[in-house]
Amino acid sequence: MPANLTPVYYEAERKYKTARSVPERVAALQEMLAVMPKHKGTDHLQADLKSRIAKLLDDLDKPTSGPKRTTNPFNIRKEGAGQIALVGYANAGKSALLANFTGAAAKVASYSYTTLVPSLGMLPYGNVQMQLVDIPAIDAPATQTSLFGLLRNTSLFALVVDLTGDPVSQATSLMAHLADWGFELLGLQHDQDTAEEDQHRGKPVVLVGTKADIEGGLDGYQALEMAFESKFPVVMTSANERLGADDFADAVYQLLDVVRVYTKTPGQAAVLSNPLVLSRGSTIYDVAEDVHKDLLKGFKYALLWGSSGKFDGQRVGRDHEVADGDVVELHI
Ligand SMILES: Nc1nc2c(ncn2[C@@H]2O[C@H](COP(=O)(O)OP(=O)(O)OP(=O)(O)O)[C@@H](O)[C@H]2O)c(=O)[nH]1
Ligand SMILES: [Mg+2]
């Protein structure tokens, strides 16, 4: 049976052939797969495209090889309520922001491409923490492929732009760059299904303007807000004057779309300082799994206090969906 490939497919294939980086290659292959006609005659081609994508992605997640077998610094385990990558061009102020918001050590300098490997910090928000990751500039030539791997696995993009250097153009080209890499930037009113469909590609976005303390920064912020506020949260910050950390944390936490659940032991009060953080829509089953995988085997029922229950101490099964602030007592 002939494949009957369409012009749209050939256009995607042309993009693949001219792609200069791994992320662009992956994005083009994914597009070829998405637009190709799917029938018996294309089974072989579909399988071939899938295996080429898998091969490229597989290489990304491998630890860097070398005599010392060091682990890949771009492979970062998520901690806290979510992982937020500070995405931007050189000198935007990403490292200064990480250092100022979290106290983590990060090299800040006025020359381009200062940051060569990611550094991490934890940003407190109420009784949870969020993981901030400062990364090399998105156009730094040496790290494109590793960075793509990191961005695929992160929870959220904070697009960092310098308010004193035409922030609207910076944000627009950043967005175009990320779209070229196959990412779908999810705005304030995004369809929940898109978000869940492929968490490697669909990413919630917050726009962060930096250097508000410099003259012209305020005008830059107003322009940025005007251009993007209907689509994404826009936050004004200054690392030098410690401005915007709370607004940033607020915006990010809302976008992470998580719930906090507290567990308790029978006869004891719940520990309210240390919640489990789960994505919205999680069930008692997910709570048990998060506490310990072994709990799933002997699970009998749970007692529940909180807004997802009908009354305090309600007995619920594993499929019960939990809400923010719920207290759960697991019975095994
Ligand atoms: N006045 C002022 N200067 C800032 C602020 N944030 C960063 N800078 C300056 O801007 C320059 C670049 O800051 P970095 O934090 O190194 O920028 P970066 O985005 O990490 O840059 P790369 O690592 O090269 O990608 C440095 O000279 C900083 O001192 C700020 O809020 N106010
Ligand atoms: Mg930096």
C-alpha cells in the first residue's frame, strides 16, 4: 500500500533535514509523526520515526560518559512542590535571581554565558519548598542538547528577561526558540487535558522581568505586562533590591497546580509543618504510594479530615480524590 505522504509531512521532513541541534531534530520528528497519515502502508514509517525519537531522547538522559563516570549535572532529581527552570538569554539576570531568592551560590557576572552548568536552590512558599534551577543561557552553543534534556523534565518554565533591554522582543524570541524545540507553552487558561497529555512537551510559563531597579526598568515592565498579561503571569523583580520574590513564588505555586496533604498516625495529631505535595487530582492511592510503595500492598482504607470529605473522620477508599489541606490516616 502506498504511503501517500502529504505536503505537510514533507515540510516537517525538510525541517528535520535542516535541523542543526538535537532538540530541533526531535521536534521535527515528532511533527512528522503527528502529521503523517496513519494506515497499514505507513506502519513501518511510524515505527521508524518512533524509534528515531526514542534513540535521540535516550541519549539525552544518559549520564555523561568519561573516565570518572561523573553524573550528568543536567539530570536533576525534582524536589519539593516542583522544579522551576530559569530560562533566558545571557546576562538576563538568572543567576542573580537564584542567588537572591534562595541564597544558593551562583556565579553572577557581566559577561555572556557565565553559567555553564545548572545550579539549584530551594524557594520557600508557606510550608512547602519549590526547587529553582539556574541554567546556562538558552542559546549557549555548548549546552543546547543537555539543556533540552533538562527542560523536558522540568515542571515549569520561568522565562527571565532583562527589563532594560527590550523585554518584549526577548520574551517573543525566547518563546519562538522553545516552540522550535517542540515545547507547548501553557498559559493561564490552558486546557488541563493538554497539560496532562504530554508533560514533557506542555509546560506552564511565568514571565519574569529582572533589573527593575535600573532606570527604564519600570517602563520595560509595563510594556511586558501589556504584551503578555492576558496569556501568562508577569512578575517584576530585582535581584539587587530584593524585589518580587513573593509575587514570583505565588505565581509559580498557582501554576504548579498541586495539593498539600498531611498524614497522621492513629491516636496522634497530624504534623502540619511537613505536607506531602501531590499534583491536583491525586487519590488516596497516590498518598499511600508517596509515603511508601510497600503501603500499597496491604492497604485497607483511610480516614479523612478536610474539604474533600463529607464529614470529619470519613472512611474512604483508595480511589478517593484528595484536596488541598486534607489530613489522611492510612490503615493497612
Ligand atoms: N542592577 C541590577 N543588575 C543586575 C540584576 N540582576 C542581574 N544584574 C547584573 O546583570 C549581569 C548578569 O547577571 P547574571 O545573573 O550573571 O545573568 P545570567 O542570566 O545568569 O547570565 P548567563 O549566566 O551569562 O546566562 C551581572 O552583571 C549582574 O550583576 C538586578 O536585579 N539589578
Ligand atoms: Mg548565569
